[in-house]
Amino acid sequence: MNEFALARVIHVIAVVFWIGGMAMVTTVLIPTLRKYRSGVDAVELFEALENKFARQAKFVILIAGA
């Protein structure tokens, strides 16, 4: 496998991970948090989960861009 093919595989995996994470947030996390009775708890939970995903997303975006 040449370097170009390896770079393409890494790029596609990174993009799939990033898009999958965004889909998870918009289709699962946000609708679930809307069912919380307390808006404050929902916001705190969303921020905690979003911060964890943000670190991973930043890393994957760097890999995809490289």
C-alpha cells in the first residue's frame, strides 16, 4: 500500500468518526436532554459530554486535515 492510499484510509476513518459523533449528538443526545425536567441539569450534562467529544473531534479534524 502506498502512502497516498494510507493517507486516504486515515482521512476517511477520521471523517467517519467526526460525522458519526455529530450525528450522535444531534439525533440522540439533544433529543434526550430535551426530556429533562430541569433545564440546568440538562445544560450541565450537555456541556460535560460536549467537552469530551470536542477534544476527540479536534484531534480527528487535525488527522483528517493532515
